[in-house]
Amino acid sequence: METALTTHFIWSEPPAKPTLSPHEVHIWCATVEVCAFDFARLQELLSSDENARAADFRFERDRHRFVAARAFLRTILSLYLDCCPTELDFKYTEYGKPSLVNSQINSNLTFNMAHSGELALYAIALERAIGVDIEQIRQEFAQEEIARRFFSVGEASRLLSLPASDRLKAFFDCWTRKEAFIKAKGLGLSLPLDQFDVSLSPEEPPLLLETRWDPKERWRWSLKDIDVGPSSSAAVAIEGHDCQVSYWQAGCDVLVQFGR
């Protein structure tokens, strides 16, 4: 069965027990409104530190979305690892990138997640670095100012050379491609955004164009846009080029066995 996610792109319904080969990457999309689930029961899937992070949110809607996003992450990973979501433990690099630490779960699974507004994305792979980002497209964003401050000189120049009607989408495409790449690298903003270039023009495919610290680095990575509809931009950065990408929509039914 396939379902449309408010876009012309088709997201497939995932299998009950997904499997992953070294030459595959799976992208999951979830709506992180709390659906029909009891919020307290979703909280039970999370660790104490995750619930503490949720409590720091000022607004209830943001707190609920955070909890749902983490509940989906735990549940999706548990489907691959054949365990309970509450069994998973995470460690984080100094830049905040998560990975699994369970000694009892022998896995070479790699993953990354991002959420913005009501949507969350999860990228799952085996033994390869991966990063994903999603951003709501907001007209009020100071695109030119931010581009000049954070993008490379070449990216800012290319952005400003585009017709005004194309700049908003191009700005967010550039931003999510760059964020996906630094998340895949696991270096956060210790890797300055102006030290590498990505494509951004509407007629160009998503590409890593230049990596100034090592000209050969750009060839190690592939970038792909993720179609999540007209109101958001999203991208994934994948180590290597020899992979097949599947796109799955995680509905509330994914949480049924654990969320009730």
C-alpha cells in the first residue's frame, strides 16, 4: 500500500519487520502530532533524560512533538533490532550526534533524525555515515542576510543571482543540504558552513561541490533531496554512492504495539 504525504511524491507503507542491507538506506517520515495516543504513554517509551529535555520546552505543542519524535525514533529502531523501544540507550558526541550504546544489541546500524514543525525524518543505514535535515520554509526568514553571514561566498553569490521568485526555496534547499552534511560528518558547527559548497539552483541536482579542507572529500558523499511537500525543504547526506534509497511513511500504527 502506498500513501501520499501532501506531495506528488509517493511514500510507501513500511513492512512490519524492515530489513536493511549494506547497500540500502531507508528514509522514514512521521507526523509528530500526538495522533490519538495518550501522551503519557508515549513518555513511557523515553528515557529519563529525554523526558527531562521534553520538560524544558516552554510550549506544550513543542513538548508533545519532541516526545512523539523520540518515540518514533525508538520504535523505528526497535523494528530493525527486534527489541523493545525502552531497551535502547543512546550516547551523544560532543556535537550532539546520537548513536546506540547497548552492548546486548550487536548492531552496525547508523541513523540520524531531524524534525521541524509537525514533520520528523529518520535516516537509517548500515556501516555508513548519514545525516538528515528538514526545515519549514518561512517567508519571514532574512534569507540574504543569513546567506551572506553563513553560506560560502560562492553560494551567497549564486543565491542572489537567482530570480527573486526562486530564492526562498533555493535558500532552504541550500540550508538543509548543508545541515545534512555536517550532521553526517558529526561535527556540528565546528565545521563552518562556509568551508564547503553545495548546489542550490533549481535546475541543478543536489551535489556537494567543494570541500576546502580536502578537495577529495566531496567525492565520498552523495546528497539527495527529500520531497516532503511544498511547505518544507529536506535533504539527506549519505557516505558513498552505491546505495538504493527507500522512502517510508511512519503512521500512528507504527506505535500501536508500544504506544497503547
